[in-house]
Amino acid sequence: MCGIVGVIGKADAAPLLLEALRRLEYRGYDSAGIATLVNGHIDRRRAEGKLANLAAVLDRKPLDGTIGIGHTRWATHGAPTESNAHPHSTSQVSVVHNGIIENHAELRAELEAKGAVFETETDTETFVRLVDHLLSGGLPPREAFAAALKRVNGAFALAAIFSGHPKLLMCARQGAPLAIGFGEGEMFVGSDALALAPLTRRIAYLEEGDWAALDVEGAQFFDARHRPVEREVVVTAVSGAATGKGNYRHFMEKELHEHPAVLGDTLRQYLDPKTLEVRLPRLPFDPARVPRLTISACGSAFLAGSVGRYWIEQLARLPVDADVASELRYRNPPLMEEGGAILVSQSGETADTMAALRLLKEGGQKVLSVVNVPESSMARESDGAVLTAAGPEIGVASTKAFTAQLAVMACLAIGFGRARRELSTLDEGRLTQALLEVPGNAALVLEKNEQIHELAAEVAKARDVLFLGRGSLYPIALEGALKLKEISYIHAEGYAAGEMKHGPIALIDSSVPVIALCPSGPLFEKTASNLQEAAARGGRIMALTDADGVERLSRFAERVIELPKVSEISAPILYAIPVQLLAYHVAVLKGTDVDQPRNLAKSVTVE
């Protein structure tokens, strides 16, 4: 969620911090701020709202200094106001914080009893006042920071600077990601490698419970027991040039049009076009022997996992449970001996999915992660990882990362089916060929952009929208509803089409668009019958289908958009694109903030 940056070096810190914060805007935020040491004293600038507001403040009142910290805040404790914005400071210390300090109320009461005066509603100020109290008691900054870490509980990433110490930057992580960047005579801290990409590509990642002391020469690392440790410095593959909008109005629009390339890059990693075979990397479990799989994730990633469940059970005859990560971790399900798990995440830092990962590993499950960031916590803590090739995704609403996750799940399903001898060589070749055609078909879907824009003009007038699908298209209906809610703020629901008559049909009237995902195939007639029931009650049917379905649906649908006729395994990937495009166009028509919708964050690193 929140974004943290820090710099200590030779150039003015404020411009570097501001630019790094711009690269963290995709994470979602509602206020921002920067603090530096000016002539040895802490000075700061903060602003409610977008970074442009902070930039305007800095234009009016510039900040000097070569050491500083910056932050974009997504409000948890306390309203999104300037006074609650980070950094939080006293005359001795300034801190930025991502996460939640769970025992803040207890510590606050203790510190207030000792004379501390709090100025904000935030949990973060508790840590600041605690460090300040320890400094006033005579501890040097490094020792005060380390001692304060022993007192706080929760999930957090922290960075701090200290008055009178222009060559010291402290940081720590527990349950929230933090990276340290190595430069020449300068050092950096960031929530992820993307923030640091223009500054350095030499990165070390703090592990769980780590803290570090930085100066211009390097970093000293300490583990959760405060013992000195070494952390590997790697060269990140994240590029500083990969995040521009190009000629597009929004990052989301750009990323929607990257579907064909991303799908091609992702599938190329796992499919052999010459032999028509799936080539999976080494897996942490044997798909031929594993008795059961658990799939878990959050948001759109969970929906990708849900499609994967359909594919794996159908093609590999392997039983699969699918759980939202925030439910799995508290449901505490019985786990089969020698079972396996697949976790799905774009960032690889999602707090609930990370907690599910640890629960599953404690339960003896071998965990495979499907992630977009190879250096992420999830990739490093899993027993194995398969990577999507989506590249940086800046828009908060996942688009290309979602279809890349679907592509990986499809490859896994085919590979598992072959390993379990449920698929013949001929079956594998047929399915592989279908996936190899997905990038080209994705380009054909994008050619329907104008028709989808026309459909969006009708949907934008609605207060409620229903999305319907059957089988592996049911999670895509949920994805369509989720996208529309996320960025246009229109109430939308996704349903299995066969469930219409079990309740949702009561919502149908002439003001409710019904978006139907209805490719031809074994379930087509069933879905068409469900849609006809909705049309008979005044529902406005707007269907996505292929050439074989156009005539049948045109008899009662208000609008029909023809998509390429594809294999059953390809349909969920390709039908995801128009529902995402629809949400984008509706949001633009309604004038909402497409890339940074209200109340949402890209990387959800708190519960």
C-alpha cells in the first residue's frame, strides 16, 4: 500500500525522493510527504491528495539536504489529512512507515503517562514518540531505533533519519517489503525495486525481521535477533524505462493494449512451438503424485486461481480447493499429507497471501507461487516459483498481469494433465497449439475496442450491472464485475449463469444491463437459455460470443459483440480482455481516476 523511499548521498535529496514517490503512485495513496536534514535539523513538507500537491508545496518552500525520507500514505489509522501524512517527526527523529503497529494503543498510553504529547491519530506516531523517548533517555540513534523495534508488534516497514546525524539512515521490515539500493557514494531505500530503478539496479532485500543502518558507504544488516548478518546484493531486472504511458491517456489503457505482447512473452517461457509440449520449470511437488492442491490469492489473482481450478480438475483430474487468502488463513483447513499449494500474486507482497503461504508451509504443503516479481517475498519464501512476464503494471486495477496469470495457470494445468497421464500427447499438442494462438487472438479482441466503447456508453448510464458466465467463464464474470466496481464505482455483480433463477433474476428490469460471456461450446445453450429468461423480464442483454453464437443471441440481445472462435482453454484468457476494456471505457466516460481509483491500493501489504 503505502510507499517508502529514502536517500543518503551527495545530491539534493528532495528531487530524488519526489521522483521515486512518483514511481510508487501505482500502489495507491491519499497523502504524501518528504523530510530532510537541513543544516542538521529535520525539516519536512507534506500535502493531502496527489503528489502534484506536494510538488507545489516544494516549489513554494524548497527543501535542501542530501539525506531524506519520503512517503505516499494510504490511510489506515486516522483520516487522509495533511496532519496525519508522513513523515511523522519530532525535533530528534523523523519516520515513514508502511503497515500497522498493532500494539499502538498500549504504547501510546504508556508514553502519554510519561509525558509524551501526541499530535495525530496515527499508529505511526507511536513509534516516533517511542524512539524520541529513548533518544531523550540517552540512547544513540542506532540503539534507540533497535530498542524501539523490540517493543512494537504488527506488520511494518520503517525508515528514519535523525537530527544531527546527516550520515545515518535506519530502516526495518516485518511483514511488509523493503529494499535497499547500492549506489556510488550514495544509498537508497524503497518499498520495491521499481521505486529505485532510476537510481540503481543493485538491490538487497531485507528479510523478515531485519533492520539495517545505512551510510554513504553501504549498509549494515541485522536479523530479528539483532545479530549482524549478510544479505545478498542482486542486480534487479526492473528497468527504469518501463513505466511511461507512451501515447496513451492512462497507464491502464497502455497496459490493456499490452495484452498480446505480455501473453506472448509469458507463454513463450513454458510452451515449445516445435514439439507442441509444455515445458514447466522444476516444481516443488510431483503433479503425478500430489493428492490435492490448495489455490489461494486475493482480488483478481484469486479469480485467476479459480479459473486454474477448473482447468486443473478438468485436465489433470487433480482435486483442488480454492480459497481467498484472508479466509484460508483463519479457516485453518485440514491439509492433506504431502499436499501442494499454488499461490498467485502480481506483486508477491500481498499480506494475506503471504500469511496463507506461511500457514500452508507450516501444514507441510509444498508451495508454488505464480508471481510477476522474481525478487518478491513470495517468490523467495515459496518452495518454487513460476513467473509471469507482465512487466511493471502501474494501473491499480490489474489487467495484463491477470491474463498473464491465466496463461501460466493454463500451462500448469496441461503440464499436470500430461504428468498424470490424463492427457495424451495428441491432447497436449492440441491444447498447446490453442495457447500459442492466444496472443494473436488477443490482438483481434483489441480490434473490437470501438464496439466496446459504444457498449460502455450504455453501461455508464446504469446504477447496477450483472455479469454472467458458466464454467471457467464464471470467474471471468466476477472479474468483469470487479473491474467495473473498482474504477467506475458502478455497483456490479458476477454470477454463474445457472444461478440467475435462484435469486439474482429478482434484480432484473429494463435499467439493468446483463453482460453475458457466452462462447459457443458445450455450455452455450444452457447459458443462452438463462439469458433468454432475463430478457423475458426486461433485462438488457449485452453478449460477448463468437461467430457460432451471434445468430442465436441476436434474437433477444440488445447488443452482441463477436469475438474470435477459440478453444475452451483459451476462452477465459481472451474474454477477460473485453470486460476489462469495458470497465476502462465506462470509467473514462464517468470521469473517474482510472489509474488510481479511490480507496484502492495496488500492493496490499496490510491485513
